[in-house]
Amino acid sequence: MPYLVEKFGYPCFKETLEQVNRQYDAMPDAFKGHYRIDENGDIKMLKSPGESKAIMDRFWEEERSKLK
């Protein structure tokens, strides 16, 4: 999205990017930073699958404990 906003500047692209950023900011940290997409559109893993699973498992464990 940032590329499209910069390249074309259409209001719909800007609005979509703002919406995506708001949604990303609202997500729990446990779901952020596991991968990124590079300038070529390729996915680059930032954490191993095991590390990602451990982080998310901890998150869900904490959420379940809040319900008790």
C-alpha cells in the first residue's frame, strides 16, 4: 500500500492505508512482527515458526486466564 500511495496518490489508496494502519495498531502485539513483505512482494520471516507459535500460545493462555 505505501508504494501505491506514493506512486499514484489516489485518495482511495491513502484511505485504505490509513485503515490498515489503524487495524494493525489495534492488534495485540503477539500477532505483530512475525513476518514482513519486502519491496518485491516476497514474504520474509522475522521469527521461526516455533517462536511464533510460542508467542501466540502465551497470548491465548493469558486470554483464557482472564475468562476464569
